[in-house]
Amino acid sequence: MSVLSHLFTRKMAICVFTGFASGLPLYLLINLLPAWLRSEQVDLTTIGLFALIQFPYTWKFLWSPLLDRYAMPLLGRRRGWMLLTQSGLLLTIAAMGGFSPQTDMMMIIIFATLLAFLSATQDIALDAYRRELLDDEELGLGSSVHVNAYRVAGLIPGSLALILADHLPWSTVFIITALFMLPGMVMTLLVKEPQVAVVPKSLRQAVLEPFHEFISRQGWRGALMVLAFIFCYKLGDSLCTALATPFYLDMGYSKTAIGLIAKNAGLWPAVIGGLLGGLWMVKIGINKALWLFGLVQFGSIFGFLWLASVGVQADVGPVELTRLAVVIGFEAFGVGVGTAAFVAYIARSTHPAYTATQFALFTSLAAVPRTFINAGAGWLVESMGWVSFFLLCAGLAVPGMLLLFKVAPWHDRPASNE
């Protein structure tokens, strides 16, 4: 079977839908919510604090054993939870836009928190389903396809919605955005429940055994190294893009320019680069991909530094739009391939018997920077300015690369966990 033929399979098609359904609500919180608040004259410090609302992504491992242990009626253990959370997300997103940031901030906080909780719970089910669907040799490409679809989903709240916001009320924009949860719901109804050899027999087993198995397999020192790497690998680029949309607005670009140029300029580099990276992972393995793609991801931070050093654009013409497109395109390529390798590494680190809980634990740890550290991004920018902020982001990206010497040596190709 050729490397390219791995791409055109039913499993990879399913990964497209899992990625899209997973990415839409998160990018709404990251891109559309800050843009909405900023356009309604909410200050940067408050917008930055909204990152704390994403705490369910950090703590989802606490309730992930429930998804490993219990099945919803009719659809099964994975598909039942997927459909339940997707239905909740559609309703929550549609309702959120009916509030005003000037008078209903508490309701916006409540709905944004509910959105994050439902999205994090959906991710537990989707990640477990995808890990159980894919064979070990398919993890690299499957993760790449998932991540690319994840990023394509970001064009809905990050591009289409911003363009529509210049012409329609925000309440209508949120309803239109919510309808894009429907493809994921249709996918959930059409696919089959994966066959899993081991299902936890009790809630106690579902809670304790995933941690016991991971520590037994890695050893205490190895387990801590893996957890430190998961925390650090995307720390720099996550903080770098925490206030991306407000940054573009502060640099003088309009919402329509951001929607048409900034977001779409990142689409094809992310998709093509991510797919090529996924196919490359089939050949070189996940370890080498973490090194190579991590370096590209690190370099993308300096594009933001360059854009900040140029300063605010008084007049936005073709040169300024091209500059923005280049920066966003390289960032999309770097973060896209880096995330694909990272997600594949996390999937490989789980044991098939405890997929939901271990996957949730690792991705929760990876979400800590995005949730807590990113909450201070607005304060950091207002204290030190955009240029110094991006220099700090570059420095924070270094520890994750250094940990690769321990957790993913260049010449190692770990065996399956099964």
C-alpha cells in the first residue's frame, strides 16, 4: 500500500468530521468571542481573562472516567456521548449571541463556560473514538487529518462569522455559526461504534487503572518527563496566538480584512502542510516529526514579532495585506504540522483499555497554558507591548524542544502499547 493511498480511506474521512466538530467550538472561544467583545469596546485585560473560561479543557480528565465506564442509551459508549454534547453545543452557541457584552456580561460568561464544558466533553469522546478507530501505524496521518479539519473549522468563527458581523446582527452570526455543528452530528449517527477488547467493569477501575497503567509502563521519572513535555511543547505558540485577533485589530486591520486575508491565508498552508506532514509521519515516524515540525512551529513565532515590529498600519494596502498573509500562512503551516505530530504522540502514549481517561489527562495538561497562562496575555501585552510579548513567547517555546532529547529521541521508534 502506497503512502498516498493511506489518505483516501473511510477512517481518514471520519477523522475529517471529528476534527471539524472538535475545532468549531474551541475556535469560537479563541477567535469569535474576543473579536465580538473587542468590537463592543471591552478592554484587552477583560478579554484576556476570558481564557479562564476554558478551564474545562484543563480539568476534563476529572469526569473522563464516566465516559469510559458508562454508555448512553441507543448509540453506545462513544457515539452516545458524542451526539449528546454536539446537540448541546449547537443550542448553546445559537443562544449566546442573543446577549449584549455591555449589559449581559454575566450571562455571556455563563454560556461561554457551558460551551467550554460541552466542547471539552465532546473532545473526550471524539479523541477516544478516533484512538480506538485507528491502528498504531495510522495515528500520524489520522492525527494530521483531524488537526487539519480542526483548523478548517476555525474558518467558520474566525473568518465567515467576522465577515458576516460587518453586515448582520451578532445574534444572527452566532445562529449561523451554530448550524455548522450539524455535519458532526450526522457523522455520529452514520458511523459504527468501535470494537474495544477491554471495558472498565466499575467506576473505581475506570478512575484508578489508567493512572496505574501509565506509571507502571513509563516509571515515575519517565511519566514525569512525558507530562512535562506535554505541558511545554506548545506553550510558546499557544501564548503567541492567544490574542491573535485583537492583535490584528490593534495593528490597524479591519474585521473583513482579517476574515478574508488573515484566516484564509492560513488555510492552504495548514491543510497542504499538515497533510504532507501526516504522510511524512507514515515514513519517518512520530519522533522525527516532533523534532522537525517543532522547529517550524518555533520559527512561526518570529513572524508575529516581525509584524509587531512594523507597527500599526495607518493605511492598509496590498503590501500590508501581503505581509499579514505571509505571517499567518507560515504560522498556520508551523502550528498545523507541529500540532499533528503532538496529537499523534499523545495518542501513541495512551493504552487502548483506558483511551478516554488517559487521552483526556494528557490533553488537559496540554490545555493548561491555553487556559491559565494565556489568561494573563492581555495584561502582559498592556505591560510590555506586543514586541516584548512575542519575544517572551519565543523563550517559552525552548523547554519543550529540549525535552525531546528525553521523550522522543531522534533514532527511537517506540513499540505499540497494546
